[in-house]
Amino acid sequence: MKVLLVDDDATALLIASSVIRRIDAAEPVAVTSPVEALGWLRENTPDLILIDQVMPELDGLAMLERIREQRHLADVPVVMITAETSVALRVAALERGCTDFLTKPIIVPELLVRAQNLLRLRTGQRLLKDQAAMLRVQVDDATALLRQQAQELVGRLAHAAEFRDPETGGHLERMATYAGLIADGLGFDADERRTLVQAAPMHDIGKIGIPDSILLKPGRLTEPEMQVMRQHPVIGHSILCNSAHGLISLAAEIAHAHHEKFDGSGYPRGLGGHAIPLAARIVAVADVFDALTSPRPYKPAWPLEDARSFLLANSGSHFDPSCVAVFVARWGAVVETFHTSPELLARA
């Protein structure tokens, strides 16, 4: 532990240094010039500083101010050594960040005890900082692990739904990418965008509760069958809701509302406009676009331009106009995503 001693009196420095050496693990750094001491302090952080008040270049008060201006010295205890005992000086020193005072002439036992006590406090202060830093690391690690576990859970559930509806192929990856493009265009920050992309593939998780006779029917559904199919947003929400994790909570929100329409004619709750969560409005555009441009047993894949025209024609009725506008504005990235889909490349 380094103790900086600053005094233009060489004899006083010699006495103070010998006292500091009596403290276990303490090493004195004796400097006669306050300017030289400040230069040393720019590159070093001692555990204790003792400064004389009356010095030719800078007095103790001025040096105190310079010390406390440096962030790395903000917590270092500083003791002023002075023959003056006026209240005004002590108040001025305390206002500038002085920790303690010693009166000249120095009483060796008092210096020894004061220095020992302050170094013990400094050691405790360091230990607390180290423990706080360690706790921050542990909390960050635990948070990262929870995030990773939630991501894995979401991915596995999404693929479980895919097993029940194998015709979707690369739908989950593409629509999530499209959703990310829209979110980016709407000003989502990197974390918000990442969470949306991770949650979007869960939009149809409720289909695991739909009977195979309806879910896997090769033709169009009858109205009663459609009523059953329209329960999958409610089922998906019930699977994912009430989670304390933000990712799963967002996935629940998307699952519940991605079939709502901007004009209020959607299902299951008939929400409209901005009452529909923004994440669900984004996913609605991405989901419908990819469904239109993908082949299904009951229809061929639409050309990309036709699907874009459909979005534009239904902007403001089915879809949030701002989401459609951003999607169309990023058309180059949309086309690239479509043509680099693993599913499409596999068919080629």
C-alpha cells in the first residue's frame, strides 16, 4: 500500500516516512515539491496522501483541489498536516475533500494510529468495490444465462409447432428476418430488434392445439373449421403468457395479436389501430407476405411483386400503414432475403 507524503521540509518527510514503514505492507513515497507530487499522482493511485498546508509552490488547499479534480483519486483519503488550528482553515479543507487533520509538530504515535486506521478503511473500501464488481459480473452472467435459456426455449417451441405443420418449411426464419427489417426501419434499437426477431417465430405456437384434421387439411377450411383454426392465437397466448421473461412475454403478445387487423376486423379480439401491439403489427406484415410468396397445398406461391401489391392495397385496412411503408422501402433487402432462403436454394 503506497502512502504519498508531500512536505517541503525534508526532516518532516524523513520522520513521516519512518513512521509509515512501521505499518505492515505500507510503502512511503516522499516528495518535497507539490507540483512534482501532482505529476506523480497523474500516473499513480496511492492508498493514502499526507500533505503539508504551507508549501512554497502550492499550499495544501490548492493541492487538495487538484487532487479531487482527478477521478481516480476521488476516494483516496487525504490528511492535511498543519500548525494552524483555525476553524476557518479546517472548514475550507473539508469543503475541498480533506479526510482528516494532523497538527504540527507531528506526534509520532498519533500519526501512526491515524495512518493505520485510514489504511484499514481504504482496504475495506477496496474489498467492497471488488465484491460489488464481482456481484455485477455474477448478475450479468446469470442474466445472460437466463436470456440464452429463454431463447432456446422459444426456438424449441417454435420448431415443435413446425413439426405439426411441416409445409411451412423456412417460413419461420424468413418471416422473422422480414420482421427485423421492419423493426429496424421503425427505429427499434439493436436489443429491441433482436428480441423481436427471436420472438416472432413463436407467432403460430398455438397451432399445436389445433386438431390434425383441420391443421393438415389439404384444401380450404369450412367456416366451422375456420372458427376452430382461429383459436390458435388464444391457445398460443395461453401457452406463453404470464412469463417474467421479456422475450417470452413479447412472444405471447405477438401470438395473441398477429391476426388482428388495423381496421378492427381481425381476430381473436377485434383490436384495431394502435390498440394492436406494435410487435404484432410488424409480424402481421412479415407473416402474410411470406405466406403469400410460399407454396401451399391449396395455392401456388405468389410472385413477389404481387405480394407487395397486396400489402399496399391492404395498407390501412389489414395492415399498419407505417409497417407496410417501411417494408416496401426496404424492398431490396426483402428480395435478397427471399432469394437466399435455404428452402428456396434447396429446391433450386
